Amino acid sequence: MSDRTPSGATTETSTALRADPPAPPTGPHGALLRSLAPLLAEWLPRQRWFAGKGHPILGFHLVSVTELLPPSSSAHAPGLLHLLVRARQPQLVTEDGAPTDCYQLLLGLHPAPPSHLAPAVIGRPRSGPLRGLTVYEGLQDARLSSVLLERLRAPGTVGDLRFVREPGSAIGSGLRPRPLAADQSNSSVVFGTSHILKLFRRVGPGLNPDLELPLALARTGSRRVPAPTAWCEARPTPALAPTGTDASGSAPDVPAPPHSVPTRPLTGHGAPGGRPSEAFTLGVLQPFVPRAVDGWRLALDALHSGEGFETAAHALGRATAEVHAGLAAALPTTELGPEQRERLASDMARRLASACEVVPELRPHQAGLTRALAALTCDIEAGPALRAQRIHGDLHLGQVLCSWAGDAVTPGGPDSVDAALTARPEGSAPGRGAAYGAPSTRDASPAAAPPGRWREGCRWSLIDFEGEPARPLSERREPQPVVRDIAGMLRSFDYAAATLTQASPGSTPDGDPAHARARRWAAASREAYCAGYAEAAGVDPRDSAALLRAFETDKAVYEVLYEARHRPSWLPIPLSAIRRLAGSPSDANG
């Protein structure tokens, strides 16, 4: 680690990068942004976490700039610049025309970075305050990752950034950083063998659920989640609102529209409805145990070795119910009134109609799926009150971890786990994140333990409470019926079972032994999961069959749309569920 640690850095940016006075596009920050814009316009669309793929970048707005480590004239000392940048893209705007997406960038600065950082290089600005420096992805530089850890160890404020540490938490010094190689919707760095730092790339005003929910659960003593150790947030300086440029780096020659050069104080990241005092959650540090294994890998091990998964699924159902109970105790709950219930059903129907326009294979089943969603409204109106609370929001087998007795999660303790990030990419892809079926690359696989031990003595923990990243943060923080999580896990069992038949894409379900075994495995796992949930919660989700069917339908429609766009070869998996859910209720529950 460099001698110039954050403890010696000032809390103010250098003269060229200072964020104090309002800066028009021709001011210091205008020069900074203009110099970076051509580089970012080319680099950002290549990043998996960039949500605006397929839409041209028309320009950028600088929301926040903080110099965490000033660049040095020495060829051996890098600098670290933290930016929050909004990308201006057509069709990705709010109702008043403001850009919707804000991204967190950590830019390394170096006159001549070492050769091992070549893949991380973004480019060399031709003008402006960074001229003469190479700009690169800072998280790939161990020296700069260590800067972040040191800031979290010694909490305080640097410019727009605030570093917070949970009281009583322990964070060692000198931990060797290792960025995860997996392509993720966020970015993660493992420090030594004790901690993992998850940095959110697409950010907005408000508390991120991936900090809020585990923190609330850990503070109630829950052993089902890894306890946040420290975190970072930003409160952008309103004076930066006018700093904008087009994608070429040029300031507009004509008067910009009102959303381009706001004349009012920036609220949140500039989107309407944000409160000026709302902070952006930027990242969370949590304990790390490399011997944990995620549920997706465990399910595949069972499937392809011919073993059942009922014992593990039953325990997972209990764990889900315990987390739901903990969230209901720690955070407010509500009852969905008639208007909210109707909106829930209409939102599902709208998503179905939109998906049918994009995916022709859905259209023959639209009538049956519409009936499934209509049953949701009937069930709500005729049945008991529909309770809503905070839930996981994107629950599937890739979002749960299994550990054995010696590695049980202890709130705030060294045995907490969040190791699944090393095993699979994150993201909103159905079932298990961004790449179901991708081989696990865990440091210590379950094969290191005696066969069967992982399934028989598995203790489950839930991770990644961020929700579906594609949804706005405000939606992800709304109370939801717990059945949404349950439906997500049931769909994940179907996805795991489908890996048995993916090797034979030309095979058909009728009369094929692999398909028959996959159906039996999925059905048994689904039943065991619901039974475990009912045992712990005292309420059986299978007793609200229409409600469960509606949420499964909504999830399957999302899966069809995702696979059609990103992995057409996987489209038969959700289409199989679509045929089942579009049939009679008895078929849907079978």
C-alpha cells in the first residue's frame, strides 16, 4: 500500500477538481467532464453494470466529484478520483426529461500505470486537469482498493463522501485486496479472507436495501444474514448541478433545456421526487467466509449426482420464513388496500402485454396467463387481507448460501458469510443471477467436505438484498407480499432442474427420461420448500394457490422476456412454465 494513505489525505479536493463554487460547463468541472466524456462514452457501454446498452449516450452530467487520493508527480504513486455521473440517453429519462441513471466511478490516475493494469485502462484525456495522466478502473489497482478499506476502518467525511462503521465491528489492517473476476452488475473486492466490499455501480438517492435490510436483521440478532461491518454514502453538492457536456466532451453551444442545467438545488441525483437530504448508498463491507457454497451450485451437485434436494429445500424454506419474520418485526408492515391490490394486478397484466409484443412465443398463452392474473384479483377481493412487508425482492438459489456448523453466520462476528459473490455473477437474470449454469469458481468447493455433509447439515443464509437492479430504488423499497419471494425461489428450482435437459436441446419432454426426472426433482423440491416455510411461518403458501400462481406467472413472464433478449437458447425453460401456468389451476400447481 502507498505511504500516502487516506489518513493523510485532505478532506478537500485539489484546486483543479474543487467542488465548492457553482461550475458552469466552462468552469473547472466543465473542463474535467469534457476531458473525460469521450473516454466514458466509449468505455461505459462495455461494462456489464451499465444499464443503457442499446441507447446512444448524448452527454453526461457530473453529480459529485471527490478526490480520495491526489495524483503525484511520482511515477510510483497513483491517484484516486470518485465520480457520480449521470448519462444522458434518449428514452432513459424521467417525466420532466432528466436522465434517470447515475453511475459510481472510481478512476485511477497514473502517468504510466504498470503493465498488469493495461486491461483496466479507460484512456488518456487530451485536455483538462487530467491531461498527461492515464485514467483506469481504480478497483483493479490493489493500492487504490486499499484506500477504500482504510477509509472504512477510520470513518469520517471526505468531500461529498461519508464513511460509516458499525459500532463494535472489527476490520483488520493491511488486508490484501482481490477484485472478483466474475462479471457482475456491481463490483466486489475481497480483502484477505475476512471481508468483502460490494460497490453499487448504478446508484440513486435513498438507502439501498442491500444495506438497510441486513443491517435491520443483524441488529435484531438474526443469524440468517451477514451483518454489515461498514459502508459508504454520498451527499452530492448542489453546486455541481450545472456541470454538463455532450458525449464528445463539448459544452452545448445552444441554451440547454431546463433539466440539463437545473436552476434549483439538486435533489438526490437530480431526478424529481428526491429529497435534498437523501444520501446515495455507495457500498457495503461485510464479513467473508470462503468455504460457503451458494444454493445454485448445491442444487446442481444434487441434480447431476442423482440425489434429492428435499432436505436442503425444506431447511431453505424455514430460513426464508425466519428472514420474513425478522423483517416484519424490524420494519413497518402494511395491508394492501383495494386500490393497491388492483394496481398490483394491473402492473402484472401490463408487463404480460408488453412481453407478448416482444416475444411471439408468449402470444398463444396470453389468454390463460391473463386468467391466472385475474385470479389474483379475485383471490384478493374474496380472501383474507393481503399483508405486505419488506422482502428480499430477488430471491433465487444464487442468492442463498449454505455453510456447515463451524461457519454459521454470527451477526457482526468473523464467521459471517457473503461468499456467493465469488461463485456467480450478480444481476437480475432469472433463477440465479446473470448466468445460470455457469460453472462455479469458488475458492473452496463443497467437494472439500465429505459427500452429503453440505446437504444434510446445511445452514442457510440469505444475501444480496438489493432486489432486482433494473427496478427503481423507490420500488425496491416498497412493502410487498412475501409470496413474491416464494414464487421466485420456486421458479429457481425449475431452472436448476432444466439443466438436466439443456445438454439435449433437441429432446422433447414427452417420454424423455431426463425431462421426467427433472420434473420430479423440481416438484419434490418445491413441495419441500413450501412445507419448510409453512412449518416456520405457521402459514402455508400453498393454501393461497391463486396468489402463488399469479406471482409465479409474473416471474415467468419476466424470465421469458429476459431469455428472449439475452439467451435465446434458454427460452424453452420459462416457456415450459408458461404452458403450465396458462393451463388449469390444477396443472399450474402440479
